Amino acid sequence: MVKTDTGYEVYFAPGRFDKWCVYLTDDANKKTIPLDKDYFQWILDLSKKYGVDQVYSDFLIVYEAADEIFDEDECYSICSEVDKHYEEDTTHWWVIYYMTMVAECKKKNAILKKRIKHLGVYNILFDGYDVDYVTKYMRGKGWRYLDKLMKERGI
């Protein structure tokens, strides 16, 4: 579990598919499962305020750090450092991204791993795709097709 200074807790617990579902509990003790559309919309909104280059650069810091081995202290350290670039509290959102990418890395038989989240962020920030479209269009697509799209974008 990663607990932020502002009272958010982000943690893994069993979900519908595996034990790596990411949950968020806020300071009012409300528990939710952040969805792709939630954090994709957040990153789009953040980029409108701070610029695509800044947000994507910070995303890449979090992306590069996340892998199959999860260390709570490392996650919090990286995400709170990235948070310093923004006026509002963004730490819990970066932690959510970090942990969802860890979950992707841990998925059994997943070929694309965390690159799938990277493609979604890239589509939203650089390709101008709508958040709802991005959350749905990858479903049912073969890994080879998605891998080709990723390679075309340097992912």
C-alpha cells in the first residue's frame, strides 16, 4: 500500500481477473477502482494546464520506473518527486499509473505488458484521440497489431 501525504491510499487487492487490481481509498475512506477512463482523463486535463511535453516527460519517468517488482517506497518517492512539478496534489494519480503498469507487468501471458498503458497515453496526448475511444478501441485487437502501433510511435 502507498499512502500519500494528503490521505490517499493506493493498493493492490484481488479483482475480477487477478490479485493485482488497483484500488484507491480517499481521505473520507471511500474505496474505488480507478478506471482507464479516469486516469486517461486526468492526464489529458493535466496536459491542458501544464503542457503535453511536461506531462508526457513526467509520465515517462513513472513508466520507466514501474516493473514487475513493486517497491512501495520507490513508487512513492518517484511519484512525489514528479508531483513537485504541479500546483495541485497529483501524487495519488501518479501512484495509480505506476501501480496499474506494475499490474500490467504481472499479468500472466500478457505480451505487451505496461506498453499498453503507454500507447493509451500517447494516443490521448499526441494523436488527439478521445478518452472514451482510447479506452475501447484496443479491446479485442491482437497483440501484433498493437505492437505495430506502439513501434510506429517509439513505444
